Amino acid sequence: MLIDFHTHSTASDGLLPPAELLARAQRRGVEALALTDHDTVAGCREALEHPIAGLTLVPGVELSCHWGGATIHIVGLGMKIDDVALQHLLVSLDRLRRERAERIALKLARLGMPGALEGAQRLAGAGPICRPHFANWLVAEGHVDRVAKAFDKWLGNGKSADVKTQWPALQVAVAAITDAKGVAVLAHPLNYRFTRTKLRALCSEFALVGGAAIEIVNGRQAGSDIALLKRLAEDMGLAVSIGSDFHREWAHGADLGVDTAVAGDLPTVWELLF
């Protein structure tokens, strides 16, 4: 069975509108999908209004938060998207994203690249401005030839146009999901580049504050990484989740759909949802 519990649309930094994302998933044989845009449920709401036969759509979101001096992403699955407290947090996150975008644009202007805020906003449309919007604008303006290079030169952590944002604490993001009757999942645990000790500490606190699962697949991963994350989930008493973290079609990225067989006999997030 193919499912995908980590995807993005044009409501945040994905390339496909929600309806096109769902249609692509259906063509690929995906049976259940969660649309988990960054800090917004706008695309999810749109998708829920246009169901596709044979595809179960799970309400989702990917929330930004702060732990251990780093930005952490928590995927929420199956929440009530109109929950008042969740909506309040999303409004706050939207404000933080706007402030960050303004500061990034100011830094880029000082580096000789004015107009970044307007350019990123055009690419974001009505959605929140994310760093990939700036990266794509930098490519379109000819400042770099690839999105990855924009992060390597200016937008990545510690680079000259990097902006640190004081996102809500981990427990705030988890509570917003669980209080809205959803399941909280730690997204792409290895992306934070923590030591094994620090990663275990993150997972321990995540479980303590109500987190339920960690992603063992979030795109193309080595089998050794999947095995490591499965052991971590088992050690911490957490269920497992899988997804592509799909943003767009490209040669080095995963397409929609992950086989549930990868979970083996571990407890799974889909068992919590269905």
C-alpha cells in the first residue's frame, strides 16, 4: 500500500496547487495522503473541498518550532483544522514568517540584491513566504543558477542572509496538534544534523510532551538511515510515519508515495489515524 504523510503545495513552498497534487498522487496509486504545508492549512482546506475518488485525504500541517537552539518541524496529522487554538498559532506563525521575510530581503538588498521581498511574495502568492521562494527568485534574477546554490551562498544556516527566528517552543507546537485531536510527528529527524545523544534527547522530550511518531522516511533515504530511525522509534516508544516531503518533480527528489511495508512490524501512525 502506498501512502504519503508529508507533502507540500502552492499554499506554502510546493510547486503544485492542491488539486494537482492530489491528482498526481492518485495517478501514482497513492491510497492515503496528508497535505502538510508549512504553518498553514489553507491548501488542506482547499483540497478537502475537492475530494478525489480512491484517495483518502488526511488533514495535515507542518509547524515550525524551537528546541535545543534549532528550528524543528512537527507534522500534524488528522487534526480539526478549524480548531481555535490551532488557528491562533497559525496566525502567530504567519506573522513570524512575514517578519523573517522582511529581514531576509533587507539582508539581500544590503548584499546588492534589492527587490527580494516583492519577488518572493509574487512566487508565494497568497501563501506564507518561505526560504525556497527567495531561492527561486535569486535563480530567476540570475544571481545563482540553482536553488541549492542560493542556500549555500546566502540563505542556509549561518550564511549572510540567514535570519534566526524565535519560533514557538516544541511543546507549544505539539499541544496545538494534540489539542486539535491530531497526531504529532517529528519530521525528518536526521535533517537537524544532531549528534545521536542530542537526537535521542529531542525524541525523549517530544514523546514526553505528547508526540506520537517520528518519520522514518521523508524522501530518498539510505537503508541504513531508515534502520537507524526505526531503532530510535522503537527505543523511544514512538510510532513511525512515512512521506516523500514532496515539493516538486525533480531528478534528485522523491515522488509521491511510500510503501507501508517499510515500517515492518513497528506501530504506525496510520494505525493511530484509521
